Amino acid sequence: MLDLTQQRIVVTGGAGFLGRHVLDVLRARGASDEQLFVPRRRDYDLTVEADVARLYDDAQPDVVIHLAAEVGGIGANREHPGRFFFANMAMGMHLIEQARARGLRKFVHTGTVCAYPKFCPVPFNEDDLWNGYPEETNAPYGVAKKALFVMLDGYQREYGLASSVVVPVNLYGPHDNFDLHSSHVIPALIRKCESARVNGDDHITCWGTGSASREFLYVQDAAEGIVAATEKIETPQPINLGTGQEITIRDLVTLIAKLCDYKGRIEWDASKPDGQPRRCLDTSRAEKTLGWRANTSFEDGLRATIEWWRREGAAD
């Protein structure tokens, strides 16, 4: 098991939603702030090879935990398929190549549930990742992230680069992105319900039919899983991180409205896409290899997220 107290660790995306929780877990494991390096976009454009090389020169890492991504909900994915493919592919490719060139101790890559085939058998098992094309809306992002699994496998077999790969399901929690244009479904729905409640609106409108299902993982649980993979896994065999429980979008909207105490009507715009029909992960590999499982109940996690938005976000 890798002793994180003895490593210099770069956390890309460390200032973001997931990254701040990963940093908290690393500190809880005994890593000091002097060991942790968080590159900021204003200083390092990770899509540019020269900037990535400069990051490695400046930080001199032993371990890189790669969380940075350009990502959004269905609307953002429809508007920026080219950018999402290029940015995510380029960031990972440059970071992994520089890791090889410098003899990095370990590279940890965070994949995405969007990499799974559109009609994957449920629950999604890691062995099915390549058995079909992803849902079209998310495919550029999902394929770019998944291609890096292959790069890490090749780099381990040819160059001996140790790595681990985790595949989290949709995350939610405090500090999430609540921008209505680019956010994922839970923060978008919380903001929509809270705004409607405060403004006294008699209805809200949601995309699609509500028939698609999703699985959600509280961000703190995801952070624990990522750090466990950093400590314990040396090969890029994908490991799902999730709860193994799914909920339809229709039921999700009803639950969030209830927790927000919003009593108006819920209307559906069926002209908008539902996205992938179902998402639910088989998490048995994570339990077996990491000794990890999610600990936060869905309603508890939603309540904490709503409370955070009311306290910190709604005033912005």
C-alpha cells in the first residue's frame, strides 16, 4: 500500500467540486499541504503540452491524481462536442506522457460513467465498457476519457508506468456547479426548485420525459474511493464507484421538490433529450479490491446539498 505521507502529489482539478473533497481526504490520510500541489488554469493550461511539462518541472510530483475535466450536462455536451473531446483527450494525453518521461511513481485517472455503451446491461460491469458505443450526446466526452484507459494500459505494459483508474457515477454534493446552463441534473433541479419556491412560481419545466434512470454518488464518498485507489491499485483496471441504486428522473424531481418544500406543478418538455436510458453500476470490484463502499444515504446527501445551496450558493 502506497504511503501518501511520503509522496508529493499533484491533484489536477483540485480547486474544483470533486478536487476539494479529495484534498480533504488526502489531508486526513496524513498528507501535508507542502506535499500537495493544485495547478490552477490561469497558470497551467493542461491542454497545452508545454504547460504540462512546466507543471511537472514546478511540482516535481511522485503521484498525479487527474480529476480535471471539461464537462457539463446534456445541453453543454450538445453545444461543445468537439471541445469536450479535444480538451479531455489532450489533458490526459499530455499528463500521462510527461508521467512516463519523468518516471512518475503512480498516475491516477478519473473516468466517467458516460464511457459506458448506450444500451449496456444494467448494472454496468467494468468488463462491458467496450461492448458498444456510448450515448450520442455524451460520446465525445466519454470516448476521450475512455481512450486514456487504453493509453495507461499500453504505458504500463511498455514502460512500466503504475496507474489506477476509477469510474465514478454521477456525483453530487456541496460545492457542485449550480449554473443552469452547464450543471448536471441534481444541482440544476435544486436550483430550479428553490428559485420557484422563493419566487412563488406555480410550475417548473424539466427536460425529457422523466423515464430515464440515473445513479448518484455523494462527492465525499467518491473522494474516499479515489484516494483508496491511489493507495492500493497499481494497474489501470477500471473500478466503478457508485451506490448500485438507480432512480428515474421523474422520481428524482419529485424527491428534490419535496426536500426543497416546493409544491408547484412539474411539467415535462419531451422535445428535449432524456440522454442514456439507464445508468446503474456494479460496484462489487470496488468492494473487493479497495474495501470501499458508499456510506451516505441519498436523502441525507440531497439534504446536505440543498442546505449548502441555501447557505452559500443562492446569494451569489
